[in-house]
Amino acid sequence: MVKNFLMNLLLSGIWVALTGSLYYTNFLFGFFLGFFILWIMNREEADKRYFTRVPKIIMFAFYFLYQLLKANMQVAFDVITPRYFFKPGIVRYPMTAETDFEINLLSMMISLTPGTLIIDVSDDKKAIYIHVMYLTDPESFVKETKTGLERRLLEILR
């Protein structure tokens, strides 16, 4: 998998050098072009994790940016209006993540979203406690986070 990623970066660099245009959009186009070339060349290879993870990573980035923008708009609306709409609360979130790396990455992604803050991880590492600024229904928050952020993150990591 690392071999394919490094080869993809090399192909992106070659594309940028051949076109003579050092812009990030040109590099991204070269990356996608290199990904397509590598995918065609390695279709019979047994290890196809790279070719399934890269699209999942891109989709996760778009999903996370959407969630980030949505939360920022909600907090900004609350700040500029004279009436406050927040309903703070603390939620016990049972995790599917098992390793320390998965727990740390999930906690970081949740904390990066405005309006949420990780308070603590349980001693058995089965749950995290999250302070949520706009908590209307704890069960729907847990369900949305579990089916959205955590599921997509674990699909990439596992």
C-alpha cells in the first residue's frame, strides 16, 4: 500500500514537471491521473487496499468539511443573533474504536468540530464523554456520530 502511494506521488511529481505548472490544482490532477494509471496497472494484484482507501479518504474529507461548515454556521448564527439557542449537555458515547490510535483520531475529529469537546475517555476505553453545545436528543447525536464520523473513520483505518 505504501509502495502504491509513493508511486502515485512520484507520478504526480512527474506530471507537474512535464507540464511546468507548479500549482496545487495541477498536482491534484496529476495525483488523480497517477491513481487511475496505477489502478489500471494493478487490477490483478491481490492487495487492493490502496485503491479502496484513497476514495474513502477523499469522501471522508468532504464529509468532515461539510460537518465542520455546518457546525461553524450553527455557532456563528448563535453568536450574531441576540437570543442564544444552545442547549449544552454531556453525552456518554460508546465507541466501536478499539486501538489507542483509533480512539485518539476519533476524539480529535470530534473535538475539531465547533460545539463539541471531549471531556474524558473511560478507563476501559469503551466510551468517551463529550460536551455538546447543541444537544437536543442524546440518542440521535450518538446515532449520527456512530453512523457518520466513526463508521467512515474506521473504514479508512481498518
